[in-house]
Amino acid sequence: MGSLRTRVARRFLGVLLVSAFLPIGTLAVLSYTRVATQLDLQARERLRQASKAAGMATLGHLNALNDELGAIASAVRADPRVAPLPPRSAAPPDAPTHLRAVSLARPGGPPVALSGDVFDPPPLPPGGADHLRSGGSVLVVRDGPLILLGRAVDVMEPRRGTVWAELRPATLWNAQDVLSVLPPDAGLCAFQDPNAPLYCRRIIPASAFQQIARRPAANDAGELEWTIDGESYLAGHWSLFLRSHFLAPSWTFVVSESKASVLAAMNDFKRTFPLAMLLSLWVVLLLGVMQIRRTTAPLIQLQAGTRRIARRDFTTPVAVTSGDEFEDLAASFNSMASQLEQQFQEGERLTAALRRASASLQESETRLGTILETAADGVITVDERGLIESFNRSAERIFGYTREQVIQRPVTMLLAEQTPQAGDALAAFRLAGGDGEVLGRRQDGTTVPMELAVSEARLGDRSIFTGFARDISARKQAEQERATLEAQLRQAQKLETIGTLAGGIAHDFNNILTAIMGYLDLALAEIPPDHRVHADLKEIQTAAYRARDLVRQILVFSHRTERERHVVDLGLLVEEVLKLLRASLPTTIEIRHSADPAMPAVLADSTQIHQVVMNLGTNAYHAMRETGGVLEIALDVVELGLKMSGATPNLPPGPYARLRVRDTGHGMDRATLEHMFEPFFTTKPVGEGTGLGLSVVHGIVTGHDGAITVESAPGKGSTFTIFLPVAAAEAARVVAADVADLTGQERILVVDDDPAIARVSERALTRWGYRVTACTTSHEALARFRASPTAFDLILTDYTMPGMTGVQLARELLQLRPDVPVILATGLGEAMTEEERRALGFRAYLTKPLSLREIGTAVRRVLDHTEE
């Protein structure tokens, strides 16, 4: 077999094998394919017929069982005295053999077992009652699956009930007449719902059910195939129409058979054909080798001579005595070898000289290439036509291109902005380098700021231009982030300053309102309701309460008040607001709402959050009322990390409920964005807004430990995003019951730096029977208490007072007498937490402005020890 080592011999042998086996193999494959196709078609037709036969046999069983159930219904109709059998009792000896259990269901009563175990009747399908009254039967499939057959006892008297039977599956699909219509080794599957088969002897994949479901409704028979665990199956299916008989959906029967069983007759052919092919191969190989050995012997000698020349061995000539063209070729080969020997010796001398010169040049190129490749800046060389000649690794990193992608391409592909005066790529490159800082274009189309310097050098008779590019995007980003943080800091400081001012104003105004409301209460108590002045005083009282509400809004903005918080379902709250908005918005504004179904609750004041959503929705309406648009309100949950929290001021990492309110209105410019949360700032015409809407929204959100961000641009609408922390656990406050009787005889020390409040409190408490001592300074009150610590049963003190605050006064008083109850009143809203108040010993905490009834109620609760 040595002659087969040459490529010519192997090629010749391959031609012989192909010429011998191509016709035989083609004929065998065509014959096998034709027979296999016929077997496949016959099997498909057989399976279709089998599925139909199985369905018809099942229908026959159903009709027989229906007749059997009709006989039971007739027996019950003839003898209505049916006694219920005990649960789980054995069926009587004369029970039907094809029915597992039979029950009688009557309207308004429990089911009665006629045979077997009692079971609850299934709900009737649509139209089922009419079908039973017309003498028909109802077939229902329940989970399990359980097959139940129902029939009316008396169609003329529906109150006599319905006989229900649970069918035995063996009577439907394991009967001999059903099995006899199936091919050997065939699998039968019957189903009404693909997700819950009624019966299956072989697993059918979900894809097969989908093939049946996609077929037209008129085609009640068909075929399909599938593959499970590497084995292919053919199947036929047929739908049994049951609605006219039993008012039930169609049952589909699938009869399947493996392709291996279908093609079993081809196994003998597959065993004998390879043996015949191997025998033919042996004969062809024997004849081919004999002919190849004779033909390729001279070629092997020439090949050996060629290899000796490749090894620089010119001493041994090629000897061929075949007497044909190969002998002439050998003579020419020997002459050529002699000439090559002389040329090779001359070439060796030239090669040695070139090797020395090349080594020196390669060393210089290596040194220069190392410098360029390790440079931190991108280095790009360009020829006189503006085409890129070299591209180092830093340039690849900056622009995202590889060397192969940019070599011999215009350098303008790397420039995002080209100077209009540049007439070609080289001019654009040189002008861009002269500007120093330019925008580069990456492979993905994004831009990168960079510093570019271009220099020119002569290389022989041509010029090359080298550009040094430095990526400055990190520096630019740092500058932008610093500017953003500085703007946020200025805005926060501005809002904090305004909030402090608003809180101070609210404190003084609360004191004034407390005096006004107190004296109004005293005046109203003295004047009869039918007096004409009484109505005027009520109007003044209404105005005072409106002023109190306005002050509370200011305190909300300044973060100085706390409302009752509880677990709030934001989804339900937003839906309530949307109902109000849909009723008030014109049809030109479309409302779109989306919410995460797994939305967690937040700990908040539902009234304040309702006000936030309503204010934002109203602002969106004002932005779109002229042109119409879309109002989108979306709720979801986000997990803020350390990096993300930098974009939302004062928010620690963690889960947050995110509320986004977006409109397609006219939007806001930068100047408006900088002032929109300031109180009394508004872009609406005079008379349409107070300027407190967004400032109150900001105060409520930040007061709930959340944050609000805004994205807006002129002509592109606005998006308000609110982040509220998710509630870790439910929280609620216990509200004490109201006190009806405000009278008492205890001794009370009232301390307030506002004489009007001190006097009105003294008058009101004295009117209710208390013995009151009023002081307008903390030092005076402390002196009176030190003189006689047991002379007072309760202390009512203001929070903010000159010289000594109410907290400091309480500490001094409690040191003298730890059991004395102290009530603290403030006009600044929430100044301390509930834990701090309890630690300082305060029994109650009141927020101004106060009505006299609120003061009396708090006093009575503390004295009666019901303040908790």
C-alpha cells in the first residue's frame, strides 16, 4: 500500500470509488426513501382512522351510559322516596356496573347518594338548565379529571332534581371495542382541555397540543408528529362533537405510534445493503491499487528528488527507466538541479548580508513600536491624503476601533465635528488638532471629548502627520458632577433658609391666632346664639380656622409639623385621586395609569400624600389645558444604591416606592426649575394660583423622609418623580377618646411669654372651675413653683420663651417634683420626637393655634390620667 502515499494515487483511487458507488448508492437511497415515504403515509392514514374509530367507540359508550342513567332517573321518578346513604358506603349489589357513583341533587338540599359515595354536583354550564328541561343530558369534566353525567329526573318538574353519575374511566377507554381499533403499540390520548388530559397512555408534548389548537375549527381530523427523548412519533387526531348530545365541548382523540415501529419493515434492507457495499468496495480497492502502483512509481522517485533539493542535497540524481514521458521529465529535473546548486551558493552569500542589515533595522523598529504601543495617549499617523497609516493601542481604547478597521481609511471617521473650511480629510485633521480640545467619534457612534495635537514630519519625499489624542471624558464628567452638586447644594440651602423664615413667621402667627381663637370662644360662650353679633363672631372664627390651615401648610413646607402616619396603600390612594381628576379634566387630556401589582405600602399621612398627587395632577392639567395631551401616573418599586442615591438628594440606599407624574405640556425652562419649589413662586396669571402648591409638595415629601426630582424642558413636558421609603412594619397611633366634661377644681400653673395667650388661658380654665396662676416669664413661674412645689396639680407651658425655654423649665420643675404633670404647647409644629417628649416627662404635647376646648380637653385628660 506504499503507492497510496502520493496525493495523485489517492485522488485516482477516490475517482474510482466515486464512479463505482455513486450510482449504486443513489439508487439505494432513492429506493429506501420511496418505501419509507409510502410507509409513513400509510401509517398517518391508519392513525387518523384509528383516532376516529376510538372517538366513535367512546361516543357509543357515552350513549350507553346515558341510557343507563336515564333508567336510574326513571326509577327515581317512579319512586320519589329516596333515602340518602351514609357517606363512603359500599354500593348496593344492583348498582350500575359502569357508573362509579350516582347522586341525586335537588334544589335547596344536600346531594343524596343513590350508589357509591356521595359527591357534590358540578355547576351547570351556560344553557345547562334549559338543556336538562328539554330532556337532554349534561356532561361535565372536573379536576382529576372526573367525568360527571347529569340528567333531569322529571323534565316537567325541575324541583325533583337531577341525577348525577361519576363515570368509570375503564368503561370509556379500556374497553375491548376501543382497544381493538388501535394499531399495535399505539398510544391513545383523549382530552377536552390540553392542560388537563382526560386519559393518556403515552406522553404528548405541549407543542403537539398547540399544533391541534392552531388548526381551523372546520377540520375535525388531522395528523401531527413530535419528538421526545430523541424518539419521533406520528399521530392522528379526531374531534368528537358533544355539544348537541351532552352540551359539552368537543373531545379530541390522539392515536400515536413511534416512527421506529412504522419503519420496522426496512430493517432487513438496512442490514443487507451495507454488506453488499463493503464487498464491492473490496473489489474496487484491489483493482485500483494494482493500477496505481504501476503508474505512480516514477512520480515517487521524482518526489524524492525534489525533497533532496529542498534539503539542499544536489549529489544524487533521479533515475527513472520507464521508457515514457516520466523518463524525459527525470532528465530535465536533473539538469535543473545542477543549475539550482550554483544559484543557491550565490544566494547564501547575499542572504547573509541582508540578514545583518535586517537585524539592525528590526531592532530600531521594535524600539519605536514599543514606545508607541505603551504610550498613554492615542498616537495616529496620517499620510498626505488624510488616510490613517498607524493606530496604537491607546487609540484603540479611546475610539473602540481595531487597527484593521481604520488603516487606509479617512481620518475624519474619528472626528465628530469637522471644520467647515476643511476641504479634505487631512485639512480637517490638521484644523481639529489646532483647536486643542475636540470631540472624537467612537465606533458605536458616541462622542468622546479629547485633547488633540497634530505635528508634521518629512519621511523621504513625502510628509506624514502624527496626532496625539488624550481622552478627557473623566475630567469633563467630574467637572459636570461638581457643577450639579453645587447647584443642588445652593437649591437645598435656599429652601432651608426659606423654610426657617416660614417657620418663624408661623410661630408668631400661631400665637396671635391662639389669642384670637381663645377670646372668640369666650365671646361666643357669653353671647346667645340668636344674637346678631353671634353670627359675626362665627364668621370671624371661620376666618381664624382658615388662617390656621394656611399656617399648617406653611409648617408643612418648612418641615416643622408632623401629621399622623399610618400604613398607606399608594395604589388605592392614586386610584382615588384619578377618580377626582377624571371627573374634572376635559376629554382633550388622556389619563394613563400603571402600577406594580406587588407595590408595597409606605408609612405616611394619607391626606398629605393625597394632596401631593392632587397638586401634581392639577399642575399637569394647567400645563396641557390649551393644547390637550397625555397625563401619565406610574407606580413601581426601585432599589436605590450608593451610586444612585447621589442623583436623589438626602436619600440613603434601600427600597423606595417611586411615583412618576408626567405630562406632555409646554414644559419649564432652567430658570423656572430653579425657583419652582419656592413658596409663593408661580407662573400662573394673577388669581389662578397661590404659589404654595409645589412648595407644599416638596415639604410633604421631604417631611416623609423622601425626595422629589423634576425633568423638564420647553416643549417637551415635565416629569415629577417622588421617592418614598417603603414601610418596614405597620405603625399606628392610638387616639384618645374625647372628653365631654371639661370642668375641674385642680390648681394649674400657666406659663406663656405672650400675655394675651396667658390671660385667655387663665380665663377659660377659671371659667371651668380650675384655680389658675398665669405667668408670662419662665423665671417667674420657676420662682412660684419653688416657693410651694405642692401648690400646683398641673403645669401648662409654652415651648419657645426668652431666657428659659419650656423644655428647660420642665426639667427644673421635675427636679423639684418628679410627679407633677407637664403639658407643652408650641407654635413651631413638631420640634421633638415622641420618644424625646416622653423622656423629658411631658404628659401631653399641643400644637398652636389652639381652641379653648382643645386646651381644656388636654388638661382634663392629663389630670384624669387618660392622656395615653
